[in-house]
Amino acid sequence: MWTELIEISKANANKNKQINLKELFNDVDNWGINFKKYCSEARNKFGYNSEFFKQLPIDNIIELLQKSSAANIYQFKFGLHDIYYMGNLKDFFAEDLESIKDFRKKIENITFENNPVLCKAALMYLKEEVDRIIEGLEA
């Protein structure tokens, strides 16, 4: 009985987290800032349940990256760092590995609509952060 209640509670928490995460990306001008703020706060509020990245609306994020400012790209990178900062990532986020690898492939050939030079630099740093996370999950 307790096991079932715990599983129901986890499922509800994950569902609420997914809804909150998707809402962060509705503001095209501030999505990166909103994500960074969420990650900074979430890092201290919820436990690690072996998946975070897997719950993000990846296709929506790819679209936002293409239209984004460099500042939003940097903030997204900083948000990821806030969640995936520890050395033993695979102990906490093992289920995220395939999702992050898929995301890394999708961001490889992004073209930008605005400020292509600044955004390319920001994307380079985002790729480095994603590569660091992948290495940590594979270690």
C-alpha cells in the first residue's frame, strides 16, 4: 500500500514538474532567463529522480534557440549547469543520457535568425556544457 502511494505521489510530482517546465518556454523573449531561474530554485526544492532533461520540450527549445538572443542561450546553458553540476551525474540522472545525446545532435546544425555571430558563440558554449553532461553520465 505504501509503495503504491509513493509511486502515485512521484507520478503526480513529475506531471506537475512537466507542466511547469513547458510553461517556462512560452515567453519567447525570456525563456532562457525563466529556465535558469527555475533550475536555480528547483535544484534546492526537488529531489533527483534520475530524469530532468527527459521532461523538457526539446523540439520547442530547438525552435527557441533558432530565434533566440545570445543571452537566452547562455541562460539556458547556466540553467543546465545548475542541475547537472555534480561529479556523479549518472547516479542521479541516468535516464537523461539518451535525451541529452539526441538534443546534442539536434543542436549541431542550428542556424540563427538574429545576431548570428553572438548566438553561434553562445551555442558553442552550450554544446560544451552538453558534452560535459554527457561525459558525466557516461562515466
